[in-house]
Amino acid sequence: MDPDHPALVAARDSWRFVQGGDKAGWLGLMAEDICVEDPIGLAPTNPDGQGVRGKAGMAQFWDSNIEPNTIRIETHESFAAGRESAHRMSLTTTFPNGASMKLNGIFTYRVDDAGKLTNLRGYWAVEDSEFTQPAE
């Protein structure tokens, strides 16, 4: 697998910006018509099940779901084909009160001809996540 595949590069950059708290860098990876379904289907981060659309929507997604939390991303396997990459990953989100949520899933990233992200899809479910309460 080519480590410089555009969808792999975009995915790795996305993880780096999320973990580093770089909103501008993260949004800069995205095409204007980005659609993110994280997770796919109805969920608190996808309330209508249609995904978050456009950079303005993604900026709001960042402010609500990324900015207030600490997110650790572990990648277990990656694959690339065409303009897409797929990754088996674990994400651990620690909330401001110290509680945490760990999820395991498959995440796909699609880029356009310019290497900008057009789609990000997360195959995981809230009910399958592992929750830990804050330390007393």
C-alpha cells in the first residue's frame, strides 16, 4: 500500500489535527461539500441520520464534539483503494467531567481530485461503546 495515497494522507492529517486541537487545520482538509456520518445513522452526533454537511456544519461539529473533549485515536489496520481509505480504529473520548467513552469501528475517508475530504463515514454504534465514569 502506498503510504502517500491521498486518502491515507487526509485520514492521518485528520487524526493529527483532532488530537492536536487544530480546528483550522482540520477544516482545511475538507472540500466545501463535505459530508460526515460519524456514526452512520441516527446518533447524538448525527441527529437526522443524514450526516453533517458543509464546512460550516463541520465547524459546529468541532465546537460541540471535539473542542471540549480529549480524543485519542488508535489505528489498527488501514487499507486504500481508488480515492478512499478504510481504517479499523479505536477512539477514546474523555469528557470535561472525567468520564470517557471508547468505541471501536471502521472509518472510511474519501477525497476528491485535489485531495480534499468529501466524505468521512464511521461504522460504529453508541450502544456498543464502552463508558467509564469519572474517578471519584
